[in-house]
Amino acid sequence: MMKFILPIIIILLSNSFYAKTRKIDTLNKFSYSELKNTFYGYDDNSKANQAKLIANYYLQKAKKEKNILQIAEGYNLVHLNKDFPTALKYIDSLSIISKNIKGDLYPARIYIIKGNLYYKYDYLKLALDNYILGLQYAKDQKDEKQIAYANLNIAYLNSYMGKNKEAAKTFRYYLYNAKNFSESDYNQMLVSLIYCYIGINKIDSANILIREGQKSPFTHKNEYSLNQYLYLSGLSSLKQKEYKNAIAELLKPYHYFSSINDNNANNVLFSLGKAYDGLKDKEKAIQYFTILDSNVQKTNNTFPELRDVYTYLIDYYKEKNNKEKQLYYIERFLKVDQKLDEQFKYLSAELPRKYDTPNLLQEKEHIINDLENRKTILSISIGSLSIILLLVSFLYYKSKKTEKKHRKIAQDLIHSIEERNFETSTAKSDPIQIQDPEQTDIEDKTSKTTPEEVTQFILQELEVFESKELFLRKGITSASLAKSIKTNTTYLSEVINTQKGKNFASYLNDLRINYALNRLVKDRKFRSYKLSVIADELGYNNEQAFSLAFKKKTGITLSIYIKEIEKDNHN
């Protein structure tokens, strides 16, 4: 998921005082609460300068009065409009001064605030670690509100990972059950829930909530929120393949978010590109994807859908035979993909371990406490949970074992190819051959009727067929090959069966897969192509046919093979 939804800020937000003060020189008339409410009235980038003035005044006022609690709050307000390194320094100052504040608000609040900062600047691994620490301290302090903030922010990471169904449960629960949250918090939960619903194709529910959000008083007085709902409406139309409607709805939020330098402009750019692609207008799609790439380079803020953007750009310039642009976007793809891959690996491993498993164990404790006087039901529950945990452990062990086996197969293949390529650099050698485990010995079962001179002629032609890599052409059949070498299918099939030890289909597949294995090791660009492009270059009609042939021949998937090549190259 793209980072369209924003972290919940752990302070009560309000815009009620926004209209009461616009002149900074009158700030000394207002209380801390009024100043804070006014600050959050300027809650988008178009009024960042006003927000900075209020935050700085708030901190100066607190320091002058030596009010430790409000100094801490001042550091929090100031950091929200600073660049990343400066913001971290203010949070560190907040951490130091909060040690002298009594109560249970800190240190949980520190970690959640820091997690939000890391999330904002796309350091998702650090964001998760800080949210987990904040959640642990909040639970120790039994602070339900901060527990809610931590759970909501972790739900954003789940949604980023594509786990929109799980994230939607969290957003829905707090939207309808949480108490004493600000209007801004409730609005952000609603926006987040809508986004998840669109992601899991619950379009009717999403559209109902979009209309509800657009009618709310909060949205009417908040331009940022209004444009969020316009974007969601456009995204819903895009999901329903109503491309013209989607473009009409997306253009306004795009201009708005671009005008305030907000990262949501990138999300809208992606959707606009997809909408124009849906209309078969490649030039327009390329225009928006190119702007998106330029923005991503400036901010280094990534999201998973960028992979689709770069493969689209690569394919487009390949069609145009523009090698320079093609190479440029391949390099961009590899850079972005590496960052996304690192974040996904960490989050996919650590979210279950640090968040899901502790929640499961906590749920188990609640079950035990609730059923303390109902021992029979308790035994059944514990037994069921143990079976589930054992089953999960077994499946995990089995998957790891299978993964290890497949990696070993891939590594053996790669090393065999590298050794063979080394040999061919000094002496001619036949292409590497990998025995199909399901291949049977056909020679013994076939009577030889082809004259010897015909056999030798066909073998010579097959050698030419292999050396010139004619097997990469689409639509090759035994009949078409027999015709091209001026023989008949009976002789050709018998020679391939008796001399190659396989039928024609296996012979053709083996040549293509062996070629693919070798080229993938040597050609970095080839490895970056989409599966459909690789299949097409190898002569297959579709990617499914290629995937099946590759798995049958090697015993592993193409993705595992490529991953091991990349790993081998980095070592």
C-alpha cells in the first residue's frame, strides 16, 4: 500500500480555534491549550510557516515560565515542521526533559512520536521498532489511549505490506469503539478504513464511507481532508475501471497536494498513470509516471506500487528502442526494488514476531483468565491453541526446509553454469543440460526405421537449429521444424526420440530452459524483466506455460533462481 494514510498524532487535535487568531503578534493573549488548538488548525503544508511560528512561540513561552510539562509539549510541536535530523534532535530533547515529568504518559509517548517521524521519512524498520516499544510501555502503564495510537500506527504498516484485511479490523474497531479522540483522529481512521476497503475490493462499503466523510463538518472546514476524499473517490473509480471518471476526480487532489509539496501527490500521480493506461493512452501514462519518478528521487520516499511504474517505463522505452532511457529506468528499478525488498523482508519477519505473536499470547492469557472456572472449556481452548501453534511451527519448519532445498538446487544450477561458462572460455563445450526427473528412456521403446544417412542429416540440421538459437522462435512445432529442414515429422520425431532421448516437446522445452538458465546468470538486464517479457523472449505463448516448464525442468521457481543469482553476485 502507498503511504496515503498518515500516522495518528498522539495529541488531541482541534480546529475550533482556527478562526479566532491569525495574527502571530497577539499570541501572548492565549493559553497553552488555545495555542495548541491553533497550531493544529494549520495542519497542512500550505500553512507550515504559521504553524512554525506558533510552535516556536509555544516553546519560548514554556521555557520562560519554566513549565516542564509544556516545554515537553513545545518540543513535540516544533519537531513536526522540521527536517529529519533536526526533528530527531527535538525528540531527543523531549526524551530528556520528560524524565522529570510524573505520570504514565512517558516514555510510551516518546517512542510513538519517534515512530511517526521514521514513518514519515520512509524508515519503516525503525518506525516498527519504536511503535513496538511504545506499545509495550503503554501496556505496562495500562494507558488505553496510547495503546490505541500504537495499534493504529502498526496497522498502517500492515496495510503498507498489503495486509489490508487485518489493518481494516484495527481501523474499524477504533473508529466505532474508541472514545475521547479528536475530530482529526476519527477522520484519519475513516480515511484509513476506506483505503483498506478499496484494497480488498469492498467498493460498496468504501463508497458509502467516502460519502459519509465528504458530508462531515470536519471535512467542510479542512481543505486537506476534502482532497483526501476526492482522491479516494478517484481511486474507487479506478478500481472499478471507470477510467474517465477516475481522471476527472484525481486531477484536483493532484494539483492541491502538489501545490503544498505533500507526498500524497505521488499517490495521485500513480493512480492517474494507471487510469490513462486503462484508456490505452500510453503517452499520458508515461508523462505522469515520469513526474512520479522525479518526485521519488527528490524525497527517496517509496511505496510497493513503484515496481509497476518502473517495469511499465522499461517496457515502453524498449518498444521505442530507446536504449538510454531503458537502461536508466532499469537502474532506477533496481535501486527502488532493493530498498523495498529490504523493508519488506524486515517487516514480514518482525511484524509477526514482535506484534502478532505477543498479541496472540496476550489473547491466550485473556482466554485463560476468562475461563478459569470453566475447566473443560479451558482445556479445549488450550489444546486447540497448542495444536494451532504446533501446526504453525510444523508448517514453518516445512516451508523453511523446502526453501533451503530449493535454494540449494538453485545454487547448484548457478555454479554448474558458471563452471561450464569458464570451460567454454578456453574450449568449446556443449550447453549445460539438466536432466528432467520425469523424463523416461524412450530409445529402448522405439524401433529405429530412419535410414542412417537421414539420421545424420537431421542431426546436423538440429545442431544448426540449436547453435543459432532458432528454438527461441514462437510457434515452433515438429511439423514446422521438419518442413524447414526438408524432412518429414516421422523421421524427425524418431531421431529426437532415439538420439536425444526425449520427445519433441521435451526437447524444445529443454533447449529454452537451458538457454534461460544460462542467460539469467550472465545478463543482469534480462533478470530485471517481467515474467511475461522473459517468457515472450524464450518463445512461450504465455508466462504460465513458461513457469510450468521451468518448474518441471529445474524443480524450483524462477523467482528463487533469480534471487540466488543476485545473492551470489553480492557475495
